[in-house]
Amino acid sequence: MPAADARPPGGHVRIRGWGWRYAGRRRWACRGLDLDVAPGERVLLVGASGAGKSTVLHAIAGLLDPEAAAEHEGDVLVDGRPAAIARDRIGMLFQDPEASLVMSRTGDDVAFGLENAGVPREQIWPRVDAALRAVGFRHGLDRPTSALSGGEQQRLALAGALARRPSVLLLDEPTANLDPDGTTLVLDAVRRGVETSGTTLVMVEHRVDRAIDLVDRVVVVEPGGGVVEDGPPSKVFGRQADALTAAGVWVPSRWTGNTADGSARPITTLHHHSADAPPTGSVAEPTPNQPRLRASGVSRTYPGAPAAALQPADLTLHAGEAVCVTGANGSGKSTLAMILAGLTRPDTGGAFLTDDARRPLHRWRARRLCRRIGTVFQDPEHQFVAASVADELMIGPRRAGMDPAQAERRRTELLERLRLQHLAGANPYTLSGGEKRRLSVATALATAPDVLILDEPTFGQDAQTWAELLRLCARLRDDGTALFAVTHDLEFAAALADRRVAMHDGTITAPTAAHAEIPGRTT
């Protein structure tokens, strides 16, 4: 038996005739899948949103409960054993990093998996420290996990997976909540980890250009089906670039010729009053419209945190204006967004609608608040309460007192525009990550709010839905809605924003014009 600190060789993944249909769903998430991943191989799974990629990762991780399926078939083996029995050989980073966190302190959370694996005590903390350094986690071991931003949770969860030195590493959208510098650092950490250990890597990443140099093989899967293409990146994208682009996959430009920087398509902008046209042209100047929401001196320090998440800040949102806020993970963006949405009580100051400034938004009743402000959370599941997609889209309009016929028309339009019609009867929690994000945006739009607060609205989206979300946001802006979007997606910010605001260490820095230079941008 190898020593507890020995690095195991890469695991062998073998899938034969495998299929999975979630309870309550007519369509199979995946079916007829045959796949072999040799020890030490690095594989990228690609396909349209809802193609079953995350389901495949959960199957390899042994995390799918047969009792929860309507139907399942075939076998998933890791090193010749059923995946559910081989979990000790597998490390996984979930699309929702919060699902991986189990302890209240960051150091303890990384150490938890090592303790369960029986690693000698004297080896645990050096491995914890090394893993946290590798992913660029900037806080100490005592940082409360509850005080972490989404991106910081992502890094911590990856550190926990790497510290265990698994034989198979599964990554589901590992860069979804990361700032650009964090994306580079984390992918470099993954590269070093798998290269030095020989770990087998299977990953899903919608922004293929970020991951393509990390893998040696690309496997294309289709919704409800099996493998449709398999081979080296040059072969797969060389033969399938057009078909994959049509399916919404972000094909790197080296196979499409779109841009010089490796992104999937040119970064363009949406003029005001042209939301249904393709995003082209130059940035429109900000329109000096009526102030809609004003925050004055708002700040927030979370319990147990050594420093303020948000320093006293002032910000005004105007009707018909889109404001995008960018900054590193942990800079206070989401905290500011939740205060503007009336969902977090600031320690100082307050956020007010300018036409009703008698009471700060955090003191409004939910029925009244949802009528005026729509919110898209960083974690989509935090806003789901209904048993079906269709019912979820009616909760906000009913609570706001919207006319039933108008609410039904709104629901039908949003289901169609965000490609959710076939999922109307599905439970929201059974959707793929990209589908959950689309539903969370749709629920926020359902009440046609005066102000829309969005936290990472485009993460996990294929190119088709990215463009549709952009058009929807632009149309809302043109109709007079005030939009505030927290985003690491510089393309989205360049295409939509009338005004861009940067944050650093809880402080709003000087706003920049929407047309400020963005790496790789073309007009």
C-alpha cells in the first residue's frame, strides 16, 4: 500500500453505454455515452448548454444517486471499479464552489479532505499551505468561509481538491467566477498540478480559449446523446468549427479566424435602441437620464471578517443606463450589488429609489421591493423556490400583483428568448449550470422592474445565449430600466455598459467611460 503522502498515478476512466434521465424529465441528460480516458490524459468536454457535460462529470465522481433518476443505464468505472466506490481517488471542483465548502474556516476546509483520507498530521498543514499558495488565495487560514466572495470560494474549493492529490481531477467551469488574473493563476495551478503528478484531468469550460492549451484531447457531446467527435483540439475544431459555433460553443479564433487574441468572436457593442440587432458598432455616449437609484455612504463589514467588504461608497444609477462594475475577487462588488438591491443591510448609509426616498431599500417589504427591483444572484439556486421552471417565472409577477394575462405573456416570451421552453415542467434544481443561470435572469426580468441588479449574469453560457442575454439587457436599458451588472466578462461590459466602475479592496475607484480600452477589443 502506498504511503499516505505518495502521489497516485493518473486514474483510468471507462464509460460504456451510459445514460441518465433525471426524475421528472422527459429527455435524457445523456444517453449512449462511450468514453475512455487513459491515465494522465487531459480531456475537455464541450457541447451546447444542456448537453449533459456536468452530468457526465458527476457520474465520474460517483455522485449520482440511482434512486434519484427516472432511468439510468450503462457503467461508469474508475480504475475498474464503479465510480461510487472509487470516490477516494477523485477530486472535483463543482460549478457551485459553495457546495464543496464544509468548514467555517478556510484552512480547516482544505484540511478536512486530507484528514478524512488519513494523511499524517505533520503533512496536512504544509499541503494546505502549498495548495492555497498555488491557487493564489490571499487570505489566511482563519478567514471565515462565509466572508468569501464567489471567486474566493472557487479558489478555496480548488485548493481543497488539489491538496488531496487525486488520481482523477474533475473541473466544472473552474474559471466561472474568477477575475482575469485569477483565471490565469488558477489554470496555471491546475497545469502544474496535473503535470507533476500525472493526474487524469476531465474538465468542462464554456470559454474554450481559456482551457484549450491545458488539454490534449477534446470530446464533443450532444444533448441527450453520446460522443459526436473525439480527438486532439486541432482535429476536432478543424473539422467541427462551423457546427460547434452554430451550436453555441465558443470556438477559439485559431480555428475561426475571428480575432487576434484567441476569443471566440469580436468584442462589439450595442447601440441604444438597437437591441434586437446583432451587436455591432461603437459605444454610444451615456444618456443623462433621470436618477433612478442613489446609494449614499453605504458600507458593510461581515461578522468575523478582519476588514470591511465595502468601504463607504456613493453611487447613482440612472434610467436608461447600464453600469458595469469590475474588479478582483473579494473587492466588494457583490456586497455593493446586494445593498443596491435592498437585500443586504448596510452598516452605514442607505440605498434609496429617488422617487420614494423616505425609507431605505433594505427596509422595504418583499412584495413592494420585487415590483421595483429585480435581482440576479451570483448563485442561481439562491433564488429558486418553485417546483417547476414555469411556476418559478410566475412567482415574481404574482407577488408584484401583475395582471395574470400580462404575466403569462411575459413568461412565454422569456421561455422562448432564453431557450427554456422545453424545460418549462422541469424542476429548477435539475437544470444544468447554464440553464439555471438563464432561469435566474428570466425570473428577475419577469416583473419588468425599474432597476435590475445582476451578479455575473453571463457565467457558464454558450455563445448563443450570451448574445441573447446581451440583447435582453440592452432592450431593457433602452426601455428605461437602470441596469447594474457585476461582471468579470470584459466582453459583456464592453458591449453593454454606458458607464464602467472599478472596485479595489472594498473601494470604488474612479468610474471609466464605457469605451475605455479593454484587451482584445475590436470595433
